[in-house]
Amino acid sequence: MGHRAAIVGAGHTRFGALDVGPRALVREAVDEAFRSVDLGVDRAAVGEGFLATLGFGGWQIGNASAVLAEEAGLAGVPTTRVENACASGGTALRTAVRAVESGGADLVLVAGLEKMTDVPSARRRYWLGVSGDTEWERSAGLTFAGVYGLIASRYVADHPEGRDALEEVAVKNHENGALNPKAQFQKRVTREAVRAAPRVADPLGLYDCCPVSDGAAALLIASADTARRYTDTPVFVDGLGAGSDFLAVQERADLTRFGATRWAADEAFHSAGVDRSEISFLEVHDCFTIAELLALEDLGFAADGGAARMTLDGETRRDGRLPVNPDGGLKAKGHPIGATGVSQAYEVFLQLRGAAGARQLSGASRALSHNVGGAGATATVTIYSVG
Amino acid sequence: MGHRAAIVGAGHTRFGALDVGPRALVREAVDEAFRSVDLGVDRAAVGEGFLATLGFGGWQIGNASAVLAEEAGLAGVPTTRVENACASGGTALRTAVRAVESGGADLVLVAGLEKMTDVPSARRRYWLGVSGDTEWERSAGLTFAGVYGLIASRYVADHPEGRDALEEVAVKNHENGALNPKAQFQKRVTREAVRAAPRVADPLGLYDCCPVSDGAAALLIASADTARRYTDTPVFVDGLGAGSDFLAVQERADLTRFGATRWAADEAFHSAGVDRSEISFLEVHDCFTIAELLALEDLGFAADGGAARMTLDGETRRDGRLPVNPDGGLKAKGHPIGATGVSQAYEVFLQLRGAAGARQLSGASRALSHNVGGAGATATVTIYSVG
């Protein structure tokens, strides 16, 4: 099948605990996206904007999309906030590609933002909890770390090598993050340090959990027909998928399978018309280390339970058969909620154009990104190519 | 130009202070939408869902779209939350039509929901404020009634007949609401009662302000090609528009012109390829009575300042030249934030199919709906026809 749309520009702030306000974060990422367009772009060509954000902690919870038009200098241009919790960025990207495909706009701006570190830790727990199930989980005090701890317990009980694999995910993603100048954590960790870290929700310890982050990322999406006006090396979006599942994990048939990811992957591969074997590398949603193992299985790159062995065998390392999270993942790069899915596409944009610097993969021509909302109630999958 | 998509089913709960939870509200509106499909519909035909909600007061602020799949019985189907404050419903409708036009789905479910009355009044002020500008307005204590009071003061200073016209908007919309069995207020009010009511933000009194409401509404949107599988009288969406503006009103050139509405109207009329003279009636966003006057002018149905005279002359009454808000508008029908834009399309669906009961307009063949986010930072306009 043909290309659906193309990324022609991308920008990204540093992720971390930043002493910068949310508007300035959006502006920085958007400005970098405009500057990155090889052949230049007139801002007036942008016909539509999408903002992915949870409005974390109270900053402009409602109507935040208008800020995107303001900060991007796009007076009057229609803007829409898209929110599917931690999958907001991937969902905004999908909605933007759809907008281009519908003929509604030839060039669309997508931005993702979160400013999380302004919020005191007690309120932060509330704000992280709002994307989990409200009725059964949040009101009972179950946090996301708690939910993923339950999932990891089940996985490790079924697959004992899972415990070592969780550690290896942390080590690998920190190793990758150490090469990413925009990552929140640019330091390696050892298996011993991961094992010795304080427990958060057993078997998950401190190094199994992504941090609380500030940051923004932005993309310029052009129609497949017009993309070469902006660059000789557009990164095409070939496949899109999304899916949903019960909010409360108690309603699901299986704790260690995310149905939303499976649904999204099927749709994305079907629409792209490519096989899993053609994918060079993955950006997956590793909010906790266990989530990376689940992703490999749910996306169809490992059999159920097989992700642990694949990880321990080094296949997902930067020099492995199928590199996973070359930017450090949510684990080391950081996870400013609304920005994450957009940030994944930014990494794909750099890698497929050979612009990823010290962490550049060799020979990458197709990639997949995977973004999960909450504990798997929503998910998106996007498949890209360059050429 | 051709039809862009079609509404083939619609459902609506009663609006008001309801002793029903948010999930049950969604389910009721969605079930009614499915039941309303004349020739029947298989739920498995729905390929996508959009939920418009502000997550008012804390109910499932994040990832709420997954609830739509659960309550509609659409396991696995991709769902997306679209939020542009009070324009969330119109924005979700626009996004859904785009999804259909992109070829991504042939049948899409759109629902709008808010459950506002559970929230104590002090927190309610916060939750209403979150959709206004955070940095300049909310943090200074300026409420929406305050912002619209400032706008109304300016309007009345420029156009002295505006004060009487504001009263007439309240009287007319209550008169229409009295005929709508799903309206929150089904009672008429007199000009004298409106004038004698307690002031909220002068010149706006109690009857100039829409109420705090619970409620949900739902639509089934089919591609224009497949619509007649579901009904012999689809309501086609012919034109779509949206626009944005500065969040803070202090940044705008003119207090009494909403640039976002003007941008949206231009785009909607251009895409529909029809003239204003062809529109039979309007559903406009009258969160305060002043907003109905601004809407008539911003949408191009009255010259600047001319909406007051048009209203006082009775042109916008149910039996006037251009009926406005035959369902009672936000003013009398109620304004459960995320539901409002969807509810407007529901009224259009009934009126254009001759199914609006006691409030049926005669000879309506084309309609326009207009949904505003916050104090005009976002807006959508939709143009419909039947046939």
C-alpha cells in the first residue's frame, strides 16, 4: 500500500526536571520542528494543530489546544486537544495523519507536552492515578506502579527468567539513554545496582520505573503528495493502529496480555502491508520494565513469555537483531505524559534519516512505535519508512 | 460539493441534575443512538469511537475514552478523547467526520458526557475555570461569568438595545426549552422575571447564565456512501469548520468578536459550498445570553451590533425568519460541557428529519451548529442537510 502521510520536521526539548514553563516548552519544541525542515516551510502553510497533554496537575486542564496556536504563531488555525492518558501523543499523531488523509489539511502540527515536576508529590499521585480506573483502582488506592507490579508478579511467576529480563531492560535502556543528549537520565546502571535498588512494587524496584518528567516534542506532518516540497528525506507513516481495553485490569481475561496493543498492532501491520520481519527497530512504551516485555509479545515480535529470553539474549540491544528503545525509552529518556508518543516519532525521524548521532543504528529503514495509555486501556501503533 | 459524512443515529439523555452515574449516562445515550437507526445496525460495524468530556470534577480525567468502548459494547475498538473545553462535542464530531473521510472507518460513534452536579460548588468554580486562561484570568479569580460579563458590558455600551436583547434571548430560549422533554428547564420566563433576577456579573443576571448540568448525547456517523444502508433519511454533514484564538481575552483586538467562530464559519461555509441564506435554523453556543448575540454576528447572520435588533424583532424565535436554538439552547436545555456540541447535532438530526415533536420547525432542510470552547479560544461550526 502507499504512504499515508509523512513527517517532514521534528523538534524535542530536553526531558527532565526543567525550570521552564509549559508554554515555553511547547514553543521550544515547535520552533525546533520548524527549523528542522530541510527545504524550509512557511508557518502559514500549517492548516491544523493537535496538542497531546494530560494538563498535568492543573496547568490549563481545559482548552489547552489554543495554547498551541498561540505559541506556534498560528493565529486562528484550528487546534484540538487529544488525550488518551500516556497514549495521548501516539493518538494525536494518528489523528493528525487522519486529518491529512481526509483532505482537511496538507500540513499539520502535532505537539505533546507535560509539565509534571511543579506538582507536590501527594497531588502527583492523584494526577498519575487519574488515568487508571477511577471506580475500582484509584479509589482503592492502587497506583500505576501497583498495577504494573501485579502484572510483573504474574509474568515472573509464569516465566521465572522474567526477573532477570526486567533487570536487563533497565540496564539496556539506561545504556541507550546515556547516548541521548535529550534524555532525563544519561547514565548507565549495573545489574547489581538495579537489583539492590529500593523496591517500589515487587518485583519492580526503583530502576524498573520511569521517572516524573517535564518536556515537549513536536512533529510536522505533510500529506504524502506534498512531503517532498519540504525535504528530500521524508519519514513516511505507512501504518496506523489503535485499540482499547477495559480500564480496570480486573475486567480483563489475562493480566499479562494488553488487548489494546494487540488490536493496534494488527491494524497497523494490516494498513502498512508489511511483515514484522521488515521492521528495523522499535520504540515501545516501557513506563515500567515489565511493559517492554509485554510490548514485545503483544506486538508479535516474541511468543507469549518469549520476550524475557529475547531480552536476556541481547537481541533488543542497540547492536542486537531488533533494537528496542534506542533513545533510552521512557525508562531513561523520561516520560512527560503527553509528550511521550510524539517523542517516540521524533526518535524514529532521527534514526531513519541517519541523524541520531552517537546512538545511530546502522541500516534502519523501517520502524515501529508503540504508545500505551494507563495500564493498557488504550494503545497506538505506528509504522514508518524512509525513502 | 458533495456530502462529507452522515448522521444515521442519535441519542440523548435528559439534561439536568441527575441521580445517575457517568457510565450509565454514556450507556443510555449510546443505546438510544443505536436503537434510533431506522434500518438497524450491528454494533460490530463501528470501527472507531470518540468521547468528548472535560472529566468534570475528577471523574476519570485521564483515559476516559476507554469507557466509551466498554459502555457501548465495542471491545477493542479504538477510542479517542477529544477535549476543547465547551467545544469538545463539536470538535469530536469534526474529528469523527474526518476519520470517516480518511477512509479509516465507515461507521463511527461519537459521545459527549459531563457529570457536573456531583462536585461541591467551591470545586465547581475551579473546574469551570480550568478551561479559561490559567495564567492571567483563572489565577486572578476571573470566572467565566465574569469574562462574559465584561464582554456583555462592552456590547451594551456600544449597542444600548443590547440590554433588552439579552433579556429576549433568555425569554425565547426558555420558551423553546419548555417544549423540549429532555431540557433541564422546561418552563417559560417573563422579561420582568429576567430583569428582576439576581445579578451574576452585570449586565448578566441569573437568567442570562446557562445552568450546571449532567447529561450525555451520542451520534452514529457513517460515510456518505454507506449512510443509506442505515436509514432512508440520513442527515448529511456538508461543511466543517474550526478555529482558535488567544485564551486570555486581554490578548484579543476586540472583546465582542470571537475570531475562532469567524474562522470556523468561513471554513464551514466554504467546505459546504452553500450560502448563509440557505440555512433554515441555527443551534448556537449560548452559554450566556450575550454569547448568542455574538454568535449571530460572528457567524455572519447579522452585522456587528445587528444581532440585538434581529433578536428584538423576533427573527430568531421558533416562528421567525431564522430560528435559533429551537431546543432551548444551553440556556434552558442545559450545558453538560462535553455533551453540548453532540447535543446540538442531535437537535439538528431530529429537526431535519421532522422528528422534533412539539418544537418541530416547518420546512427545515439545512442547519448550522456552533460550539464554543471557553470564552472563545476554540470554536467549531458544522453545516448539515437532509435529503
